[in-house]
Amino acid sequence: MHKTLWALVPAMLAGCATTPDKDPVQLRLNDLEDRVTRMERSVANEVQVAQNVDEMQGSLRELRGRIEELEHTNDSLRKQQRDLFGDLERRLNAAGGGAAGAAAAGTAAGAAAGAATGAEGAAAGSNAPSPTEQAVYGQAFDALKAGSYSTAITGFKDFLHNYPNSTLADSAQYWLGEAYYVSHEYDSAAGAFRTVLKKWPDSRKAPDAMLKLGYTQAEQKQYPAARATLGEVTKKYPGTDSAKLAADRLRRIPAQPAQ
């Protein structure tokens, strides 16, 4: 009997040696740690996705703003063309046709081909700008269209210095502001647009100047001022393209200044 018991002892010890000693608390901690790690990775992925979405939305907002500006500029050029040809028709009617009317038609058509080098001033009748004024103005405007913004800025400044009383002066001042704006020189752009509103409050360029002043203030993150300016556009020029663009931009201006 004793021999049998002593024979079983090694087997029992061997069995105990092969059974691992696992701490249930440690196993639980390891499981919790794994779950926390997985959750952290999931949250990190969600944060990255949210950041990417915010960046894409910001880019889309910027693109929409650029498109609106281009559409507004295009609308302005169409209006200038309509005004030019309307004035041409009035002049032809006043001249009674004939050779004089044909000569006037040729002159006006040449001005139209010069891309707004007489569109604003032609409607002023006897105060129409001289050919020299139109040529200088046209060169600056062509530079702006071609993307040569520094050349356009110099050209419009020279024009305003040499022809401060020209019927094209208000337009030159406005396009000077546009040249500064697309060059991201926002302080100078705001000053140029304010000059239009101060010196030529009844100009056809006044609604556009007030609109672009609001755009400029928004770019400068002067949100309260931008909202006030754009709100004034909607009140002072209701039903116009400028008012519609101002209302749209107002909806996209942050309610609070960026911290």
C-alpha cells in the first residue's frame, strides 16, 4: 500500500508542473488594455477623417467664393458691353444715320474690342474720355485680364494720377481695388474700394465697390465689419446682382471671430 502511494507522488507532481498558473486578474487587465488600445485607434481614425472633411469643406468654400467673384466680374463686363452698344444706338439715331453715323459706329466698335476701354465713359455723352485716356485705361485693364496684376496696379495708379477728372476715373479706381484684391493686398484693396464710395457714391461702380469691400473685410477676418458692409449692400441696392452676391456671402461668414 505504501509502495503504491509513493509511486503516485511523482505522477501527481508531474501533473501539477504541466498546469500553468494563470492570474485571472492579470488576464482581465490584459483584455481591458487590448480593448482600450483598439478604441484609441478607432477614435484617432475618426478624428483624422473629420479633419480631412473640414479641410475639404474649407477648400470648397474658397472655390465657391472664387467662382462667385469671377461670375460677378463677368456680369459686370456684360453690362459694360450692353451700355456701350446702347450708347452707340443713341448716337446713331441722333446723327440721323449716313456717313457720320457709320463713322461713329466704327469708332464705338473699336472701343468695344479694346475690352472696356470706353465702356464706362462712352455713356457720358460729350464728356466721353479722349482716345489717349481710353488707350491708357485699356492697357491697364488688359494687364489685369492677363493676370499681370502688378502692371495693372501701376497702370491704374498712373491713369488716376494723370487723369483724375476723367469719366473713367471711378472705373479705374474700382479696378485698382480688384487688382489689389486678387494680389491679396487686402489693406490696399479696402482703401481703393472705399475711395470709390467716397468720391463717386453715385457711380455705377459703387454697388460693386461696396460688395468687394465686404469681401475684402471677410478675407481680413474682420467679420463684424464684413457683415455690416454686405448687409448695407443688400439694403441699399436691393434686387441687384451685387445684393444677391452679398446675401450669399453673408451666409458663409462665421458668426464669431476666429480665435
